[in-house]
Amino acid sequence: MNGIRRMRILTQKNHDADTNERVAILTNDDDPYTLKDRLTALDRIELRFPHFTDGRAYSQAYLLRKRLGFTGDLRATGDVLIDQLVQMERTGFSSAVLKDGADVADAERQFARFAGYYQGDLASH
């Protein structure tokens, strides 16, 4: 996203208060292509990180954005750490629910640390 932060950072409380019904939830071993015929009816897809070292949701996000053309909210849930947010945004996530105990202000500062990139990302193509 080359210096322009667009990702929305949520606490678990904010996420729980979001009662949108047009949501699909994928675990990290679900195939994103199972949603291909329903994408236009969905406002949000939640991708789960069961543990911060399991990065399969990054691949799911990329597939949903780049190959399937999903334009709604892609939300990272589960074991989401502040250190992961920049990479999440670059692979297509538009919002993330921080792990309990993480500070939203610290998360916001994470984006200021990386003003630009040499590599392309999902948003720059």
C-alpha cells in the first residue's frame, strides 16, 4: 500500500459488537474457492490465524482479492500480533482484530515505521 494505511484495527470488543450478518468465516484450512459463487452477497470474510506462526490465511487473503476479486472487508482474527499487521495489509486484509492485551495505539504506530516498499504488493498492481 506504499505508505497509505487503509487497514482498520479493531479490539475484540469492537469486533464482537459488529453484528453484520453478511459474513463468512474461513478457518485456515478452508478453500476460499468454496465462496466463489457467494462473494457478491458477502460484506466481510473473516480469516482465522489459529497461531501467529501459521500463515495460511495470508494465502487465502491473496486468493480472495487477486484471483476471486472480493472487494469487501477481509478481516484477520485469532492470534493477530502487531508485528503482522503490515504484511496482512499488503496481502489484502482490510481489517484486523488484535489479540487481547495488544494496544491499538501501538498497532497504529506500526504502519508509520514502514513508509514505502521496494516490492509490489496487492494494492500496487
